[in-house]
Amino acid sequence: MDYVLIDALSQMEIFVFRSFGPKIVKKLSSVDLAVSVFIVDPLLTISLSGLVVAIMLAVAAQLRFQWSLW
């Protein structure tokens, strides 16, 4: 089984909230995609407010790309 890891742009706002991000995800959805990973900068999660922001950003990406929430 082959694995492909695709790293999106490091600035999530550019990838998620611009038109080309969803276009790339739509093209990739034609491939049998088993897992998507949302990586958060650990320094953001030091405070409770930072952790909440990270979770909200993950949910925003899920909604934007129409992934299953759970």
C-alpha cells in the first residue's frame, strides 16, 4: 500500500479560506482518501484560549471542506 502525504501551505487561512484550497481538496477527494490530519502548533495550545482557537480552526476547515465532523 502506498502512502502520500500532502502538506498544505503553512498559513491555514490562505489554504482554507481562498478558492484554490477547496478546489485542491475536491480533486483529492476522487482518490481513496482514508485519513486527513490537522496539525496544530503546540505553542498555540499552552493556554486554554489558544486551545479553543485551535479547535475552532479545525472545525472551520472541516466545514469549509465538507469533511465529516466525527
